Amino acid sequence: MSDTQIHIIGAGLAGSEAAWQLAERGIRVLIHEMKPQKFSPAHKSADYAELVCSNSFRSDNHQNSAIGLLHQEMRLAGSLIMRCADAAKVPAGGALAVDRDEFARRVTEEIKAHPLIDSVCEEITALPDASFGEVIVATGPLTGEALAEDILKQISHQA
Ligand SMILES: Cc1cc2nc3c(=O)[nH]c(=O)nc-3n(C[C@H](O)[C@H](O)[C@H](O)COP(=O)(O)OP(=O)(O)OC[C@H]3O[C@@H](n4cnc5c(N)ncnc54)[C@H](O)[C@@H]3O)c2cc1C
């Protein structure tokens, strides 16, 4: 096991998968997720990996669809998101659609049970300084306003 701890901001689809992949490789992870202390305008549940709109992961055909091929590649890589999606699957023809509540519950349970993953409920309001070490920002399209403003400010300064 590595001594390094990686910080992940946001436990949506991206943050949850990143945490899982790192932890499965022996790397400790600390997730900073603002729910349920604070919700974006679209998020409603305290669970991680909340699907805020469609419950479809689109085509699951790995022979004729690039999206289906990506699903298959993620399964081969030990994806938590794909394993939970397959377990929470509902009938949808050739698409992979899920019961969104069951899907998010499964992801949350697995993340919280992993011995190398810790999580803290807090909103991160600015990009962390170097004392944080390695950080993955996975706050998605509805990033908290303060963090979004800080990212914009820092990008503007560099331009
Ligand atoms: C209204 C809406 C509808 C959408 N519909 C679809 C769709 O139908 N199909 C599709 O493929 N995609 C859709 N998307 C895009 C969708 O957001 C992404 O597919 C997917 O959810 C992105 O995953 P993510 O992990 O990047 O972000 P998210 O799943 O949004 O996860 C981000 C997480 O970060 C947390 N967070 C945010 N800011 C902070 C902070 N400052 N500190 C701590 N935690 C924070 C949030 O609470 C959340 O849990 C939609 C997006 C929106 C906004």
C-alpha cells in the first residue's frame, strides 16, 4: 500500500470511479463531497454517483457502438460504475439503463465500505494549495459556485 493519499473533490460518476480505481491499486483516497450539506440545483439525493437526468448509459452494444465499446473496456478495467450499472439494470432494449436509486445506493455502499477510501462531507470553495498534494477535481458541470469562480479566476490569471 502506498503512503500517498489522493484527494478527490466530488463523488459523482467521475469522482466515484476515480476513487475506486486508485483504491483498488492500493492508493488511499479522501473524497470531499458537499452533499448532503449542500446540493447543486439538480442533485437531490445524499448518495454518490447520482444520475440527475436520464437513467440511460446509452448503447451497450460493444460491436457496433463506440459507447458500448467503452462500457466493455470499463468492465475489463474493473469499473465500479459499470458493475453497479449492470447490477441495477432495467429493461431498455439494446441500451444499458438503470434503476437510478439502486445504482447510486450500490456505488455509495461500495465506496463507503472500501478500506482505503475515506470521505468527508464538505464543500471545497477554492482550488487547494500544494499542501493537499495530489488532487482530482471531479465536481462536474454543476460545480459549487465558489469553486467554479476560483477555477475561472486562476485560469484567467494564467491566460
Ligand atoms: C441537468 C443536467 C442533466 C444532465 N443529463 C445528462 C444525461 O441525460 N446524460 C448524460 O450522459 N449526462 C447528463 N448530464 C451531464 C452529467 O452531469 C454527466 O453525465 C455526469 O453526471 C457527470 O459526472 P461527474 O462526476 O463529472 O459530475 P456529477 O455527477 O455532477 O458529480 C459531481 C459531484 O461533485 C459534487 N460537488 C460539486 N461541487 C463541489 C464542491 N465545490 N465541493 C465538494 N463537492 C462538490 C456534487 O455534489 C456532485 O456529487 C446532465 C447534467 C445536468 C446538469
